[in-house]
Amino acid sequence: MAQLMKNLRENPPAEISGVKVVTRKDYTDGSVVDCATGAKSAMELSGSNVLRFELADGTTILVRPSGTEPKIKVYILTQGADSAACDANLEKYGQWVKTLQK
């Protein structure tokens, strides 16, 4: 778990499942990175081992280690015109999540 989080911090994805990462947030130190410009800013929250990737299509993916089990938890917040579009997004981004396990 620690290695996966370290890898995501040191080598953050520029895109996930073919969709550009627009903003990257690291709740450990409260940093916010605009991926297009590289500009850094700070957010109010910090102190948690959580990474947040905001994508160009409005999807947000949060990655964090479990506090009680030896696994990584990934939350995919997506939107679409209807439930079929949302399901397709979940399937698409779920494929990226599977690559994290390798």
C-alpha cells in the first residue's frame, strides 16, 4: 500500500483511461497542482493519506489506503447523461484501478 501511494505521488498520471487529469490534490500536505500549467496552490485540508485526481470529463478519483485492512481503496465519482453513461465511465475507470493492483 505504501509503495503504491508513493508511486502515485512520484509518478502521477497525466491521464487516466485516456482522459486528462486536470487537477491533482494531495491531502498529505494540502497541495493542489494544476496539471495544465504546473501551478501549485494549497487547500485547507491536509494531514490525510489521500490523493485526488480531477479529470477533464468531470470525474473525480480518490485513492487512499484502508485504515483497517491491507488494501487500497479507490472512489470513483462520475457523471453522465444517464445511468448507462455513468456505468460506462465506472467500467472505463475501473480498468485503470485494476492496473494499480499489478
